[in-house]
Amino acid sequence: LNDHDGAVDDFSMAIRYNRKFADAYNSRGLARNALKDYTGAVDDFTRAIEISPMYSAAYYNRGIVRINNDQEESGCIDLSKAAELGNFQAQDFIRKFCACYLMN
């Protein structure tokens, strides 16, 4: 519905009830990204990954935000992890944009 502020509020409430709710952190990160709160978005994706280290979507989302904010190397590393976990979107993005960062 494009109510990103409302989404941040709703996911924050869900997190207050359950600090281990990785999906809520990931979703709040997406809403924060839409609001151009890139630091908050990366923090939320990072928290989702801390809670659930195999959460490929959180790695993917964090990677995209980082790449879009001139952190290509760390973003490509995140995308590589997402791809390792089976995220096909990450695999496509890596082939197009990250080859020079992942050669080593």
C-alpha cells in the first residue's frame, strides 16, 4: 500500500513482542530502504541474519542496499552468500554486476 512509515511502525511493534522475529526485521528493512533510511535497512537485515544465519533473502536485500549505496564489495559478498543459500535472483545479479569482486 506504499505506507512505508506505517509498515516500519507495524514491524517495530512485532519486534517488541518477539525480538527473535527475523522476518519482521527483514520486512522492516525493506520498508526502511523504501524510505531511504539505508543505514536502518542494513541494520535490520543484519539483525535478521544474526537471528537466522541461513536467511538468504536478508543477505540478498542487504547486498542490494549496499551496492546501491556505493558499497559494492560488501554488497557482492552478501549476494554471494545469498546465492550459496540458493537465492536464484542473487545468482543472476552476481553474474551481471559482481564478477570483479568475487574473483578471489
